Amino acid sequence: MTVSILIFLPVIAAIAVLFFKNNLVKHAALAFSIVELALTAYFLYKFRADTTTQFVVDIPWIPKFGIFFNAGIDGISMIMVLLTTLLVPLIILTTYQHDYKKAAPFYALILFMQAALLVVFTALDGFLFYVGWEAALIPIYFICALWGGENRVKITIKFFIYTFSGSLLMLLALIYLYFITPSATFDIHQFYNLTLVNHNQSWVFWAFFLAFAIKMPIFPFHTWQPDTYTTAPSAGTMMLGGIMLKMGIYGVIRWMIPVVPGGFIEWKGLAVILSVFGIIYASIIAFTQKDGKRLVAYSSIAHVGLIAAGIFVWSSVGLQGAMIQMLSHGINVVGLFFIWDIISRRLHTRDLSQLGGIAKVAPKFSIAFLIIVLGTVALPLTNGFIGEFLLLQSIFNANILFMAIAGLTLIFGAVYMLRMFKKVMYGEPNELTLTFTDIAGSEVVVLAIICGLIIITGIFPQPILHISEAAVNNLVDSVNLKFVQVK
């Protein structure tokens, strides 16, 4: 069995749900996404946590131009596949309380986007990687533009222009690499074996970096993110924040640093500075936010800045921290956006100044909200702790000053997240919040699963770390050898 079944099942599912009507659409979409998760569980069961790439599919696609449908899974890819297939059914389940006009296209776009994301996380061919990268942009554009909030078209066009512009730069770099490979191919291993002169390393680095930095996003390429996250429908925001931004982080690890180590060495200092500065900038902006969903959006920029800094200092510890933190961040941010979806749906506001006292009328909701907040602020024994600890350790080993600055994300994050929780949940209920009803049905299921994952991953992180450990160590060691050759 190859990874192709994971890639094509969501495509088939996307087509199939178009033929369902009424509530059957969401049930069908959920069923297909659960089957996809079950397949991932089977792949994980069969997976060997070593340095090999497994479940490989490698068939000619456009052989005249050296393009192959070549995809597979190693320890790094497995974490991303697990993240994608775990979150999509949860995201679909969060929509059960919504009635979307033209629901069939809405769910079809989510499933098609899942397929594109899986292409990105498993591609071993540069052209296939680019196709998946762009294919993931199409469904989220329509999800935001058709089902988003106020000013959705203007904001979505800005998002599209930002991300598409970065993608074109990446395409130029991939085409250049294709032409200089001995056998004219997009194969990732051929790219790894290339030896570029310094000035070519630099421009290829920047072509990749701009594409990935915009997608993540890190400062100052983040300006599309808060508006898009706020305006998009909740499911779209969850797909963006929970999974799609990880495309940029994954691209840095898999395609940028190993391919142009010389360019990375030259510019890594600037990359770390931008990442660390972004943590402080986003945290300060988060303090000023009155819209809860927008606050979570800036919180996401701060957390991604820490992940990026941990990667750019380049060590096994940092990459392991990034891998588990990507999984944890995805779970936590989906939980937070769902919390605000529930509040907005019941009270028709996300304004913190209008809220308060919800804990007294909705105890189950308040417990779930608190657990998700504690995971987000990296309380020990929650999923956010081990990733942030490893990331900060890697930054400390590289530069104590950067670690001291990056470590402020823990303090700032705790302050603005707990302050948000206090404003929403504590105090006396007002005329608006007295009408708030406690969670029930699918809401309980989603929040119970998310809270369970936060606690279980926090207490037992080793199984997740074990999946990626061998692949991470192998990648770091091979790139470190290139660093020596470059110097």
C-alpha cells in the first residue's frame, strides 16, 4: 500500500459529497474524513521509525520533463500527515451547528484541500510539491471568499496575492534547480546533491524563504493573516491556522535548508532575528485586541515565530521541538477558534468588553476553555510545554540573548491568554451572557477530544517524538556535513 491512497481518497470524497443533499452532506464528509484518519492510523501502525522513506509511490507523470508522481512518508512527513488527517474530521465536526448555503461545495472544498495538503507533506518531486502547494490555495480562497464575513472579497484577494506571489518565486527556484540537475529532474534527492555557487545559493534561498515566510507567516510577511483569520468562516480559519501555515514550516525543513545550505548559513542570522522580533511584535499587538478571534490570530503569529526561530538555529533538539509543537499548535489553535465560534454563534459578538461571567452559566464550556488556554500557554503536563521547552533549549544553545527574548512568548502568552479567559469567563453574567447555554452534542465531542489530546500529549510526548527522531537526526547530520563543505 502506498501513500497514493491517502492523497486520492479525499479527492474522491470531495467529488462524492457533491451528490449528497441537506444534512447528509456533512455526515458524508465526516465519514470520509474518519476513513482517512483510520487509514493514517494503519500507516502509522506499519511505519518504522527509522531514516527510510516508506509507502513510496513513484510513477511517471510527465516523464519528458523529468516529472514523476513521487511521494512517500518518513518520520517528518508522518507527523504532518497525522496532523492533517486528525484535524480535518474535527474541523468538519465543528461545522455541525452551522447551516451553510451550498453546503456540498463547502465540504468538497475542505476535502480537496486536505488532499492538496497531503501532497505537500509527502511530495518527493519538486513539481509535485509545487502543484500541491498551489492546489491548497484554491479551495481556501473560495471558502473564505464565498462563506466569509464582512469585506471577505477584498481581504481574500489580498491573501491570494500575498501567497501566490511568494509561490511564483518558489517556482522560479524549482525550475532553476531542475535545469542544473545532471538528469534534468525535480527529484528531491537530486536537489540535495547539488552544489551551487554562493550567489546562486543566496537568491534560491530568498526565493524559497519568501514563499515559506509568507505562508507561515513570520514578521514582516504576516499582514495578510489577522484579517484573513478574522474574516474567514470558522472552519476556514481552522484549516488555515491548524494545518495550512505548517506548509511553510515544513517547506523550510524539507526543501529550503537542505537544498541551499550555503544561502542558509549566510542569512540564518536575519531569519532568526525576524522570527524572534515577530514573537514580541505579535504578542504586543495581541494585548490590544478586543476581538477574541483576532487575538488568537496574533497569538498564532507569536507561536509560529518561536517555532521558526527553533528551526533556524538548526539542531536536532530544535527540529524535534518544532515537530511536536506543530502538532500541538494545530490542536490548540483549532480548539481556540472553535471556542470563539461557539461564543460568536450564541451571542453574536466576539468583543471582550461585552462578555463576562460565562463560567457561572456554562461550567462544561469553561473547563474546556481553560484546558485549551493552559495548553496554549505551555503549562507543564500539557501538549504545549514539551515543544516550547525544546525550542527554547535549542535557541539557548545557539544564543542566550535570543533565548531570553524568545522566552518572553511564554510570559506574554500567559498574560494575554489568561486575561482573555478572565474577561470572558469570570465576573457576573450580564444581560447578554445570561443567555449563554452550555455546550452539547457535537460541541462536547470536539472539545472533549481536543482536551484529551492536550492532556495525553502533554503527559506522554515520547511516542510523538519517537516518530520523527530518526528522520530529524539524519536530516540534521546530513545538512551539517554540507555546512562543513560550504565553509
